[in-house]
Amino acid sequence: MTRDDEGVGDPGASTASGADRSLHQRIRADLEERILSGAWSPGHRIPFEHELMAQYGCARMTVNKVLSGLVEAGLIERRRRAGSFVRRPVGQSAVLRIPDVKAEVLSRGEAYRYELITCARRKATREDRARIAVPAGAPVLALLCRHVADGRPYALEDRLIALDAVPEAATADFSAELPGTWLLAHVPWHEAEHEITAAPADARTAARLDVPVGTACLVIARRTWRGGAPITAVRIWYPGDRQTLVARFTPATAAGR
Amino acid sequence: MTRDDEGVGDPGASTASGADRSLHQRIRADLEERILSGAWSPGHRIPFEHELMAQYGCARMTVNKVLSGLVEAGLIERRRRAGSFVRRPVGQSAVLRIPDVKAEVLSRGEAYRYELITCARRKATREDRARIAVPAGAPVLALLCRHVADGRPYALEDRLIALDAVPEAATADFSAELPGTWLLAHVPWHEAEHEITAAPADARTAARLDVPVGTACLVIARRTWRGGAPITAVRIWYPGDRQTLVARFTPATAAGR
DNA sequence: AAGTGGTCTAGACCACGTC
DNA sequence: ACGTGGTCTAGACCACTTG
């Protein structure tokens, strides 16, 4: 009756790894291992709920919780009457984490410094409004700042903040605090869009980054909204030879978890 | 006793949006809406399970399923005795989806063509082994191919395949089928790493992409493993002025969902 | 038509952390 | 110590889908 009188469904439970976790966690780990190791390849039919019940000697709700979790994680899909099947990994798509600049530099073991170059309040120009969708004439804060690693320019940050959405930004001291950090603390975002592209450094950008004109740069543009209203738009220029974005992941992280 | 005799917890259920979904889906949508809209800001304490039970007139397991789902989605965190709280959005980090080249081109509404330029089987050179960690002397397949959109070179793909791991690749016809697609169908990957960088096009690459030498290119390098064994390493060069990677997401997608 | 998953209930005991 | 979440049970009815 209890889950302890069944040994069949608990392969390797006597080893350290299977100990002292909850039953549904052990079942989930078992199934995930089979899927991620390839033992159950995409399309493979997972045992029915009643079979897993018998194997692990537990109630149906318990295996159901596990299988629902695997669906939410994108590892399997379920069809009534047919069964549960291992999902094919998501196309060629992938997921990439972009750390913030300061954390990035510090994690490379280099000294970090930040410099505010310009900070101007103005009514949004036509050019501004192409970057951040505020109404005509709405006030924006335009920031230009430089991230410095071990004394060398590391990245250039060019940011607009919609002051209607974030009026407190007008009085914030961005020479002391990173704009990104300040915004995150004061205005949680709810939607964001990233655009990554390669572009040659124009004369002004090249001078500020201390690289030759035309140097291939990685440009990351991020725009964030809160409830549909634009908050900020930022472009970060990285000289291409110094910066790479790296991501490591498994299908589980890519598919939904 | 049943869930129908309670009106309090079901705001807006009479509208079309709340109809005919399961109870836990409606509860989840309710809570997610409050969180993502900012009505419940980060740190806010969500009602206790027993409160939600009363509000929605349902069993504890039902609200528990909802709250567990929100944890898995990274939207809340729960502490015994203390309660459930809205999570702070993940740092400056972000998530980016990289679609595969063919889907990318077709989604832009352009005609897609693919050309195999070279396909060579060889023992891994020192240079190959810097890209793909196979044993010395192990056989690899080296492919070079071009993706063409509306008749113009769109991207250059430079790929190595470990033949020890994927012997069937030796006999595959890569002039007919995209290597990436073929691999995905024959060898599901389990770990992958991406590296994104900007680099100037060297003479040979520039010629094959039909751009001036030195053009800033976006280079995406992807390596995949199966159970720790390398399968393939690929570099895709995109002329920077034609290609941008775009990602749109909410904290839920970034945090773990 | 049969069997699958989808959903829900009304209990229960336990572990843990805050009070 | 108390109340929270964590987990689990042994049922139940329903909807869908496939054979």
C-alpha cells in the first residue's frame, strides 16, 4: 500500500543519489535521466500512468505530477488515449544568457570601472522615438557611459529612459550608480526585446572605445516595457575581438525550463 | 462544496476569457496576470493556500498545483511558515532564441537555397581538434556550405562532424539535406554551447559571402555533445548589415520557463 | 467502445522555519 | 510551538482520441 513495499520501480535507490528526496523527485529524476541520456529517444512512448503507478508503488496523482512537470519543462508531450512521448528537441533554436556588463567584467577577474560620459534630459527627438516608442515631445533621459575593464574601455552604453514612465530617473545620480542596476531596482520590467548584431565602429564610437575606425563590434540592443509602456532602450557596443557571448545548455533549458 | 458556489474568487469569470478552461488554469492565469502586470510587485506575499482555497472554493491540491507551477516557471518562491512571494526578475541576464538558418530566411519571406561548397573526410588536424575535442587521428567530416536568400549569399556555414560519434554521417548526402537538419534527426543533442562574436570577414570568407573584405560579421559558433562526446562544431558567418538576432521575452521565459 | 490523460476532492502526516 | 508549505493517498468523473 505504501510506497516502501515496492522495490521494482526504484532502480539504484540504495545508492547515495536516490536517497532522502521525495518520491516524485526521484521518479522525475529517473525519467529525465532516461530522456536526456537518449535511452528514450525522441518519439519513444513513456510507460502509462498506471504502469508507473505499479512500478513505483504509488498513487496516480504522484506520477501525474511528475509527468505534468515534464510537460511544463518541454521534455515530453501527452495525448489522450495514445500516451506520453519524448519530445523532439526544439529545432536549431537555442537559448543564450546575456550577463550584465559589470558582472561580466568581474567574472573575468578584471577590475571594473564605470564612467558617465553624458547625461541629458530632452524632449524626444525623431531619432529617439525610432529607438523608444514614446509620444512626440515626451521627455527622455539620454545617457552615454563607458564600461572599463583593467583600465581599457570594454564597452560603450548608449541609453534612453522614458521619463514619463520613470520620473524618478530624473533625479537619480547615474554617475554613482549603473543605470541598468538602478532601473532594475526601481522598475521591474515585464517584457524585453534583444537585438544582437555586428557593426563597424563609426569614428566617434571608435574613439571612445579606443579602437580603429571600422572595428567589428558586437552590438546588443535591449528594449524593455512595463505593461506595454516603454521604459528604456539601450545599445551596448563591444569591440568584437574582446567580447564573446557564451551559452551552455541542455534541451531542458532550451525547451522551456 | 463544489467550485461553482463561490463567486468571490472568480473575478471576470463571466467574460469570454475566463470560460471553459479548467479551474487550475483560471487560477493560474489570475495570479500570473497580477504578477506580470505589476499589481503584485516583487516581494509581495501571495495569499496562503488556505486563503486561495476559500477564494476559489476548491481543494488545497488544486491551488497547490497552481503555486507549484508558478515556482517551476520561476515567477514565485515559497518558504515554509512564511508564505509565497513574487520573485524579483532575473538580473540583467536575458534569453535569446537563435532560429535555424533556413527557417530564418523563409520567415523573412525570402526564397531559400542551400549550396554545399566542400565536403571532405579526413583525420582530425590540430586545428580541427581545437574546435571539436575528438581524439588525435579520429576521423571527421568537414563541410563548408552557403545559405542563399533571394539569390544573395546570406550566411556561410563551416562545420565539423565527429565520425566516430556519428558514423552514418559518412554516407549521408549533404548536398541534398541540410547538415543541421540531418544531425538533429539522427543524433539528438543533449548539451550545446554557443559562442557569439563579431569578427571582420577575411578574404576567403568575404569572397564567398560577396561582401568587402573586413565587413563586420556576426559569427555564431555552436558545439554539441551527446553524453559528453562531441558530435559537431559549426561556425556560421552572417554579414552584420544583413543579420540581427532578435529575442522577445518576459521574466517568466527568462527565469526558468 | 475502450482506455488514456485531465482534473478534482477531502482527507492525512510530516518537515521546516518563523514566531 | 504553531502554522506554513511539501507530499501523498485512494478514490472519482469526465473528455478526448484512437483503434
